[in-house]
Amino acid sequence: ARGTRRRLDGKRPNGWVPEQKTTVAEAVQAYTAGSAYASFDEKIKGSIEVGKLADIAVLSDDIFNIRAEEIENVKVAMTIFDGKVIYEKK
């Protein structure tokens, strides 16, 4: 399913520029592997693979299996930077 592109203030409930809606998977790809590729860093980051930097954000919910409207309520549960936990929600 496509994302919502709606505003958090409740305005534009059908989405801002609806024809530009993307799936959650497309959005995650753009922010991870796509960003690494854009900065010429795809060999060291952008995906979870042996030999790449271990910089990971763990979320409180599975954003691939909840309604798109619920994603705004997802929290960061843990952040791992350079292979070390630097934040963990208590």
C-alpha cells in the first residue's frame, strides 16, 4: 500500500501531492541504501551486511506491518552506532 503523504496537523487528509505517494518499503530504501548511494558510501553503509558500518535504529513497531497512519506514533527503541548501543529506551 502507498503511504499517506498527509500532514500531521490533520490538513490535507487525502495527501499532499497524492500522485507522489510511495510505499513504506520505497521510503525506507530511499533513506537507507538510496542515501548511501547518493553520497558514494554504498560500500560501507545503507544496508545491514558483513563488513559495513553497524549504524542501526531499532523501532518500537514493525512499520511494514502497521497502517501507514500509525507510523507517526512509532518511537525509536534503540540506536546502535559503530556497533555500540548508544541509546536504549528504558
